[in-house]
Amino acid sequence: MAPKGNDVIVSNRKLETILSMKGGKGEASYANNSQAQAIHARSMLHLLRETLDGVQLKPPSDEVPFAVADLGCSCGNNTLYIVDVIIKHITKRYEASGYEPPEFSAFFSDLPSNDFNTLFQLLPPIGSSMEECLASDNHRSYFAAAVPGSFYRRLFPTRSIDFFHSAFSLHWLSQVPESVLDKRSGAYNKGKVFIHGANEQAANAYKKQFQTDLAAFLRSRSKEMRRGGSMFLVCLGRTSADPTDQGGAGLLFGTHFQDAWNDLVQEGLVSSEKRDAFNIPVYASSLQDFRDVVEANGSFTINKLEVFKGGSPLVVDQPDDATEVGRALANSSRSVAGVLVDAHIGDQLSEELFKRVERRGTTHAKELIEQLQFFHIVASLSLA
């Protein structure tokens, strides 16, 4: 008898109670499969520092900590590295201005389902002095706290945060558009588990959801940011004007991941209805999509908005080793979408699905190495 998945359908539950990157420290965990994000983040550090140079410094006599918030922090070292970069850069700006640096607060925010335990186990101890922290990578120079909740709603008190950072998170939607899962709708994404290659109505439903979500994000941050503060945002982007062409995300989720679902259907392990009730809640925005929402909101000045070539999400030691490439594809997709798959079809069938992703990745290894490239929207914003 074919193994059966559970009866949980992700679309019928609040996504934010389920969604998280794969926790823990196992082979398919986000902590062990976020090297590509680290590489991409480091390649954008000059843009981050440009944004930090525009933040208005407050006189230390105010005795108010400089507050940094990382939204969508997940559970690996990347968020700790970036917060450290931010605080050290602001510290150097204070020192260059002849001021004693203030105290710093860093808020790590993600959905309640995030593995905060793993994140804070990686957190270095706080140093006894700023000099000690600047001289050592083994100490931190800030007070840390977790803030669980959706960044599409308010998370912080009014005018309390000096700098917001969010990388590789805003392409995750607050929900799969309801019409995409409705058999009666023209936007019904029949036979697919992602927007890539979908019909125009399904694509427009995803686009509208992205616009609604980004508008909610900006409304919340406009209330929480202090005057003189800034925000640095990075999310998946695309170079095509056509939202059904999701670029690198399309190649990741719209081909081999999609084919793996079809394999389960053809083998009788999952019904076609069960497959069609699953969609990845991700939208790679175009530059114009993003700009339209920011300008309609009106609360922020755009200092920089561009599409940045990030590179491949697959980090492998031996690109010619097809087996390693296949394993990297399976672990990469599982680290970001595995929790949703587990919730939808159960752990046993989820294991079968990602085995097929790995098998297909191995078969198409050369194509993946040559063609799988991500583009990112990079936005530097300040209060208008």
C-alpha cells in the first residue's frame, strides 16, 4: 500500500504558524544550507554600508540605544554576521564624528515557528567593552532579543528602530492567494505548485498578493522607524516583465521540484488534488512591481533600487560531481520549503519527494550549474 500523507492542507491553516526555514543543524537544515545567501549578502556589503552612511546619528547624550532590527532573521550565522557589520559600521561613524558610541540593541525577528533556539545558541557572549568587541570576533557589542511575529504587521513601538535590515525574506508571501487554490477560479493553478509558467490570472493573483503584503510591510515600518533612520531590503527579483517567468526561483521550484511532485502523482503516492492544493508562497518581483508599491505608500524616499545578480543558490565543492549537485539541490530546496511540504503530505512522503528532487538534480546537474542564477531586488529606503 502506498504511504499516505496526513490531511493537513497548508492553505487552510495560517501560513505564519507553519512557515519557517528548516531548523536544527542537520544536513537539510537552513543553518547548513545558507552558504549561498552568505555569499550573496557579502557581495552586497558595499550597498549596505552606503545605506548605513545615510542614517542620522543621534547625540550619545540622549542615552537612547541605537536600535537595529533584522526582519526574517531565520536561524543561521548569516543574521549574526550582518548585524555585526551594521553595528561596527555605525560605531566607526560615531568615532569618526568625535562621539562616544551609544549602546546598541539588536532585535532578531521572524515568525514564531522559527528556530530561535538554534539562532541564539550561535550568539557570541556580549563583550565587557566596545574596544574588546571591536578587537575580537568572539564577542558582540549589542544587547540581543527575539521578536516573534509577521513583518507584515507591527512588531515594534512607534519611532523605536533606527535601522531595519531584511534579506532574502520579503519574497515570501503572507499566504498563497486563495483564488490560486480555488477550483472555481480562473486563477486556479491546476497541475502546478508554483507561479512559474502559470496562467495569467494565477500570476496576477500572486502579484496582487505581493503588492498587498509589501504595502503592509511599509506601513508598519513607517510607524516604527525613528526620524533619520533607514532600511536596507533584499528579496528575490526577476529581470522579465512577465510574472510567470520567475527566473532562478522558477528553475528551482517550477521545474525539478515541480517534476518531483508529478512523480509522486504518477506513482500513486499522492493524488493530483493533493498536489494542486500545494503552492509555494513565493513571488520574485520585478523592479517596477517593487517601485510602484513604495511610491504608492509615500512614506519612504528611495535612495537606491536596483536588480542585483546574486549568483547560484547551489554551493558545491565539485561542480562536475553530478551526485553532489543533486544533493545540494535537494538540501537547498528542502531547507526553505521542507517545513511546508512536511505539513502538507507528512514526513514520509516529504522524504520521498526530496529523494526525487535529488535524483532529478543529479540527472540535470550540468544544466543547473550553468543556468541556475538568482537575481535580487536591492532597496535602500529612508523616511520621506
